[in-house]
Amino acid sequence: MLIYRKMVFTEEDKVAFKFLRGTKCYGAKCLLAEFPAKQWSLGGLNKLLKKIDETGSIERSKGAGRPQSVRHNDNIERVEQLALSQDDKPGTHLMQREIACETGISQPTVSRILKNDLRLWCFYRAILCIRSTSHLPVSVRPSVTSRSSTKT
């Protein structure tokens, strides 16, 4: 049984479509005949050519896609204030779960704000946040306490 897979359009393909559409007025069927090895779908080509005709560009339009509903500047500032200790009151920061309860933002979103927007890595055992200047994750292992068994 053969499975037919359609190829996606690369940036080079899109630039070629725009050029051929503008100079030679190629349509979707003509492009499929010109590049038979690419295995593009006729519907995908028609949609891209319609976009080129309407906007004159191969780029995505601004605002295309799902809007960010929670990760905006107000919530980022609220999470930052709650996550970091105050200068005059050390140890007054909150854990991710407490921040999520207080702000009404889900815990995974709070974690994403801390990691991606604020570049903070939080560690549960030490209950502290470290601001990192590098883009590499900081590797910190929690201290392990060993319990020695005593016989009485």
C-alpha cells in the first residue's frame, strides 16, 4: 500500500512561487507541472498563490495565529514581583504553586513565564530563584541528606 505524503513549502519554494507568479503569471497547475518531483498539493499551492495575489507577500500576516491571552506584560510583572525576594525582606518570595493560586494563572504558565520571559530557574528543594545571564540551563543538584540508622 502506497502512502502519499505531500511536501511542505520551503522559503526558497515560496520565493520561486512569488517570482514565477509575478513574471510569468504561473498558476498552481503550471507550477505542479514545472516541479513534478516536489509532490505539492494543488490546494496548498492555490492557497499560497491567493495569499501572494492578495498581500503581495509570502510572509505570515501580523496577528496570524492564536493570540497570547495570559503571557502579557501585566502578568509577567506580577509573577516577577511574587517570585523574587524583596531587597529589604529576604526570603519573601513565593513558590510557583503559590504564585499560581494568588494570580489565577495556571502553574505551567507561571513556569513558562519564569523560564522563558524572566529567565529564572526555580528549584523546589532549595526554594530559591536564580536569575541567569546565560542562555544555558543552570545545573544545580539538591543536597541529599543521609540518615544514619542508630541502634538503641
